Amino acid sequence: MKFGVIFPQTEFGSDPEAIRDFAQATEDLGYAFISIYDHVLGVNPDRPGGWQGQYTYQSAFLEPFVLYGFMASVTRRLTLSTGIMILPQRQTALVAKQAATLDVLSNGRMRLGVGLGWNGIEYICLNENFRNRGRRLEEQIQLLRLLWTQPLVTFKGRWHDIPDAGLNPLPVQRPIPIWFGGRAEPALSRAARLGDGWMSSYRTPAEAEPSLRRILSFLEEAGRVRTEFGLDMRIYYGDGDPDGWKQHLKGWQALGATHISFNTMGVGFTSLEQHLSAIKRFAGELGVV
């Protein structure tokens, strides 16, 4: 089992030195990966019609590929994972290029977690269709893997047309691992059919178990081997003391988790030092190495 942390970028600012210190401390403590959330634009909650989303224009989000390019230069071992990137609101070939470049510069440490997102306003702002995002995502996955493994690609899909062109350089990993988020039935089916793993946002093993049963069923239907499919589950700092974390860990292990993401957000921390203290405590209590 591999342990990682969620980068709490909305809660301690965008100071480059603090970001460097957090990434290096995560690596030095023995964590295997670091994950980041993704939003390009934030919405004004006072706009006509209101806004019910979790984040607003006041929530800070650094662009994932730029942030990870920075982190790649100050770490040596950490896997750099998007958890998740909202793929259908982005141009596929550009994402392929950015991910391949990051994989090269990090010496093969990229893991691309993808999902559909929930912010329709963000899709409007990026000139993409919110309503067909699930179908487009599947075509995007097919094209990404072609672009990452072949020097020249000829592809004609419903939304993409590549007339004999390719990336240079290709990534170190061919292809880069693609994991899926999401809880809805179509998302679980898509992850089992197309993904290298699933990233869960459930807070407890009991809550996640029904979705995990569905994924296992979908894997069987797709003729895939369970042991070749990863499960990235979360433990939240605010959900108890070390005994509670250990109980959650036992539950996740029983369900076959391969990765555990530790999340220190949402408990009122406002500084780098508070988040560092939390990941140090978790590492010491659970032995993440």
C-alpha cells in the first residue's frame, strides 16, 4: 500500500517557498505521492442566479501542470498525481503534451487522475460542452494513450481529428497511468473499463463499499484482472484521532485499497506549519514508509 497526501492549496496560500517546503517534507516523511485538486476559474457567488458550488473565485487553485513542473524540480521520488483533473474542459492534444512534458521532466513520476467535474460555469468559460462531457471523456482517453505511445497518430473520432501528427518527446511512461474519479454508476463503469485505477472521495469504508462492489462487478464484465486495478482511498485528518485513522486504514485494507491519500483540509488550518504538523503526525502514527 502506498501513502500520499492531498496538497492543501486552498488553505495556506501560494508562496513558492511554502510550496517547496511542503513538497519536500512530504517526500522526506516517506510519502509516495502528492495529489492536487483542479479548477481553472472560480465563480462569483453573488452572480445573477446565485451559486451553490463548494468553491468560489476566492478559492486559490494553482494550475496542475505548472505546479507539478515546479514540484518536480524540488523533489526526486514523489509521484505527482492529479486528483482529479477535469479533462473534458481541456483540449486533449494539449493535455497530452503537458502531461508528457511533465513525465519527462520528472523522470516518469506522473499519474493523471481525471474526471468530469460539476461546475457548468467553468465549462462555459472554457468554451466546452458540459452536457456531453462523459462521452467526450472516453474518446479523450483513447486519444491520450495513442499520443503517448506512438510517434505519429492518425485518429478520426467524433470530437477529435489528428491527421498524421505526434508528440515529441514522448513520455517516459508509455502510456502515463490514467485513474478515474467519480461516484455515479456511469463513472464507475468507465473507470473499470478504461482506467488504471479509481480515486475515491468517500470518507469511510462503509460509505464506499457499495461503489467498490459495483466497480468489481464492472471489472469482471470487462474481463479485467482485479489485481491490475488500483484503488486510491482517503483518510481525513478531521475524522478522528490516530485510533480512528487506524480503524479507517484497516477498513480500506479489507476493501483492497492500494493507495491512501491523507487529507488535512477542512479542519480550520490556515498555515503551512499546521498542515506539516498534521502530515508528520499521521506518518508517525501509521508508519507510511
